[in-house]
Amino acid sequence: MKLFIDECLSPDYATLLNERGHDAVHPLRIGRRGQLDHTVVANCIAEDRPIVTENIGDFTILLGAQDIHPGLIALPQGGKDQVWRLLETAIAFLEGLGGDPMDHLVNACLSFSDGQPVLTPLSSAYPAKPRKP
């Protein structure tokens, strides 16, 4: 999966994901530290990269206003190991849906409810079907 790891998260997540065959970037490693949220959204749309973040407020609004976008993985705040486990859970959930996991995130937000991943629409143009495990 192609992913953008927001700067509020550890750059180590991008490294670990890349070691597992994903294409993950972190702003610290690609010279984009400190970019405004709307610029992050524009770049992620252009690069077809879902945003992985703990800071979902602005991204929910910005992505929800788009006709089409690559998606959002909203992780609850927690310790580094806990957040990493939830990110692994999110990816496994998407891969378990079959087909290209990226397709399931288009115009959607994957968040967590009671520790379980939940996929919900994040755009009125092409809404995703809510799915739980």
C-alpha cells in the first residue's frame, strides 16, 4: 500500500512499513515537514496516498470536501507500540476485504471503535459502504 504517515506520528512507522513491502513516506524523510494540512491533502491526492494520522479533525473536513480522495486512516492517540499495532490491524483489515486494499479506502475513513477497525464514508460523491470485521 502507498501511505502518507503524518508528522504527528513516528517516522519509524514509514520505515517499518517499507520493510514489509509497502510504499510509505513521512514528511521528515521527504522534505515536507511543517506543511499545512491543505497542502498535505493536495499532495496525497496527487500521489494517491491515504493519510495515516492521529490528528483527524482538519483532515476529515478537508478530505470530506473532495469529490474523490485516497482515504484516511484515523488512529487513536496512544503509545508508539500501541499505535503501531493499530496501524498493522488497519492494514490487515483492508487486505482482508479482498482485492486491492487501496480501493477500499477511496473516499473513506478507517477508524477504530472499541479497538476494532471501522470503514465509513468520507465523501458524498462516492460513499464507501460501512464495514466492520
